[in-house]
Amino acid sequence: MDVLERVPEQLLFQFNKDTDLKQWIVGCDKDIGGQSTAAFELTAEGKARFHGNISLSLPLKRKEFVRSGYAAIRSREAHHTLLGSNYWDTGIFRFLCLRVRGDRRRYMVNLQTDGVIKADLFQHRLFLRRPGQWENVLIGFRDFTLTHNGLVLPEQMQMMRESVRTIGFSVMDGQEGPFSLEIDSIKMINTDGTDGEVDVQPDGAAKITLTM
């Protein structure tokens, strides 16, 4: 009988040098003719900073748009290899752990899986308890909501936990003005009482076992 040992955490991103930022893509409505701006840069403290200015002005030459005002960043997709695709398997962890410092804007955390529709994202609000201070934010993977172009889909489906392709952050809260979100690290973790979606007893009795 083999015992699958509990994995406490897995680091996805640690931001402390310029090369760490090259793994990410920045976008905003300026790309389609809007007036918002966005940047992803290293601070003097050696942390990543997603910042810019949101404008609600509609693109002048794109009459099909009825709203504007967004900015986003996301990790680049891992390259396909001869051994297959390199996805993140979140199934053995309960939480996404974000070490961040933000303002009072409304940010979303976005996960993209290996689904058929590229515009589908699993999203969750980034709730900051102490704006202006560093804090660790835990989000349960099962608490993300399936959306399409920012709208919650009426028919929800479970996330493909074993094939998460990208992670990102966005701001589209309908408010004009500057925004700033600093990011130190992004991890997948279990707490002392969790082992993936299994609740662990104090004596560790809830470890998963495989019978051979």
C-alpha cells in the first residue's frame, strides 16, 4: 500500500527581477482604440507592480463597442513539448495563495484552463482586507466562477483542475482613475487542515491511500 504524502505548497511565480516579468502579457482597452493605460514593472523594492489608469471613454473608431475601461495581465502559456502540454495541476491543492499589496480598486483573479472556448475564464474577486499593506489572500480553487467575456455563465461547469493554462489579474470596475496592484508571489497551497479537497484530521488520518 502506497501513501500519497501531502504536498504543502507549490510556487508558481516569485517576482524579484526583470526576467520574471517577461513571462507575463499586459493588455488594456488602448489595444482596441480606448484610452486606458497599463504596465507591469519591477518596483524599487523588487516586487512586480501592475498599474496604470482606467478611462471609460469609448474607442472613437470602433462604433461596435458600448463600454470601455479595462486593464489586465496574464501569464504566458507554457510551450508544448514532445512529452505533451505543460499545465498546472491544481487538484492536490485547496487554495491559490497571493502575496499582494493593492489599493481600493476592484480586481479579479482569472484562471484559464484547457477548454474549447478561449474567452471562457474562471474568475474570483480579489478581496483585499488591508489596502496599502502587504497581505496573503487565499482563494479556494472550487470557489472560482465560470465567465465568458466577463459575464457569469448561467450554466456552470467544474474547472478542469488538472489543466490550468494561465493565471491573470484584471481591473474593470467601471471607475476612472489610477490603479496599482503589487505582487510578490503566487502559490498553490494546502493549509494544515487540508490535503487538496480532503479535510485532514489533526493526526493526519485523512491522507489518501492507494491500494495496489
